Amino acid sequence: MSRQHPFGVEVAGASWAPAPLDIVRRWVAGAELLLVTIGAILASLLAFGIFVALLNVNPLDVYASIYKGAFGSWFSWQNTLLRAAPLILTALCTAIPARLGLIIIGNEGAFVVGAIASVLAAVTLAGLPPAVGLAGMMIAAMLAGALWIGLSGALRVYRGVNETISSLLLTYIAIAVMNHLVAGPIRDPQVVHRPSSWFIGKDFALGHIPGMTVHWGLLFGIIACVAGYVLMRHTTFGFASRIVGGNPRAAAIVGLPVGGLILAACCIGGASAGVAGMAEVAAGEGRVSSSIVVGYGYTGILIAFIARQNPLAIIPAAILLGGIRASGGLLQRWHDLPDATILVLQGIMFIAILLSEPVYVSLKQRRKMVPAHG
């Protein structure tokens, strides 16, 4: 007996409820994935320790400084969460399309255009109540980010252009457009020390979570991750997306709208990164300048890979990377290491995650050899 899935896919069996053995297998798969990821992170820390040792610095002291700068005090925790807020949102820009087999790395571009759009919306909505203004800024940022990454999806669907290349190149275009706008059309003449955009106004500033010095962007990111998880795991859209990610040709044969799903996933991811740009503007200086390009989007790519494209796993991964970024100043002051040291650690971690993928695939293949039902 079979049941028809809403997207037109025939599902065998009278019930969609998983068998007990299937549930056990899922838990085993999750445990294997967690162990492989933790092992990759530990291996990257070991390699980083060798790197700093070659610089005549005690690795254990460096690890201790990273911990103190990231999680050693309540002040450190807040600094970590503050840096993790945009990382959570930019990571979703890679994680959501990845469920369909796409590798989007234009997070930084969507982040930048989202920031620009939020400024333009704030200026347009000046004089309206703060709630209306902030909502308008968020909507504008979401639309800008969605259209920017959606363009990569459209190039993939209609022209066969590789989405990895197009999204990366679009990032450079976004930054160039931002530099042009803040240096000319939307430049605030009152800011003389560097080109900056118009000011959004104090009424549209994004406040802090009560009892913390962390802005509401952190909550936006957590909500987005939960919503992303529900979307990809418990909806027909997510079910169809996983089929497309597994075998696009088979998905097209059974009648799934592959092109539409790709465009939707790209737009959702881009909208998330756009909100990150809006939050950084509204919670920061209230304007856009070159200082907003600090690599939040690129770090989000690493976080998405560490989380294995799981929206819920993005939250702890972003906190980890946010803590590492927060400790960069301490490494420079206490150990005379350059700022780029943290970037070296991130690069090593990214390579370790990529190298760990064959290990997980091997474990996954062995698991498939075990009969699904007893």
C-alpha cells in the first residue's frame, strides 16, 4: 500500500511513522556525525597549536586565552553572543540551499545589500513609529538579500551557471556597489573621517535584550534557525528539497518543481543574510560604511559546514566561532600574535571539516549495509 505525498511523490507503506529500528538508526547517525565533527574540530585545534608553537608561543597559553576571551566571564559571553548574532543568520544563507545540493558562498554579498536596503528604508520611513520603521527595514533587507542570492539561483536554473562561482562574484559586486553609494549618492556629508551612508535615526536603533548588552539580532537568528529546521524537516517543502538534493534528475522525473525549489531555497537563505546586515546597522553605528565588511558572511560559510547544514546545529557552531573571533584581541595583546591568527584557525578548521567528510560518508555506507528492519 502506498500514499501520495503532496508534492506528487509516491511514498511506500501505509504509515509514515518510523519504525523503532529506524529511530535507533537516526540516533546512531546523529551520534556519528557529532563525533566526526568534534574530532575534526579537535584536529584543527591540534594543527593550530603546532602553528603557534612554530611562532615560539605556548599553545596551551593560547588556548587558555581563547577560552578566557570567549567564555571566561559574563562580559566575555556577551561579547561572544554579540559576534555570534550575525553569524547565525549568515550561516543559514549557505545551509538552506545546501539541502538541495547547492553550494552558496555569497553570504557576504547578501549581508551587504541587506544593510544598504535597511538604510534606504529607514530614510524613507523617517518619522514613523519605531516598530513600523524597524519592520520596514527588516522587510527591505530580507527582499534585498533574497533577490541577491535568488539571482545566483536563477542563473543556475535558467543558464546553468555554477551557483558557487556566481554567488562569490556577486559578493564583490555588492561590496563595490556599497562603496560607490556611500562615497556618492547616499553619503552623509556630516561624516568627514570616512565615507558613510545616511544615518537611520535614533528612533530606529535596535535595542538590547533585557539584562544583556546583546542586541535583538541574536533572537532573530535563533528564531530563524528554529523556523529553518521546521521548514526543512517537517514540511512538504523540506521533504521535496531533500529529494532534489539527493537526486535532481529523479526529482524532476517524478514531477517536482526543481527550479522553483532552488529559487525558493536561495531566496530564503539570502533573506536571512539580509536580516543580519539590517541588524548590524540598526544595532551599530546606524549607517553603512566599509567597516561593515568584516567577514561575517565568510565565517557563516564555515559555520554552515561545521553544523553539517543543520539549522539547529548552526546556533552552537556560531557561538563557538563567535567566541573565537571575540578572543582575537587578547591573542594580539597577550601573545603578540597578529589579528590574522584567528583567520588561520578558521581556515584550518574549514579544511579539517572538509577532510572529515569522507570519514562520515564511510560510516554512513557501513550503516546502510545493516538491514533497516529486523
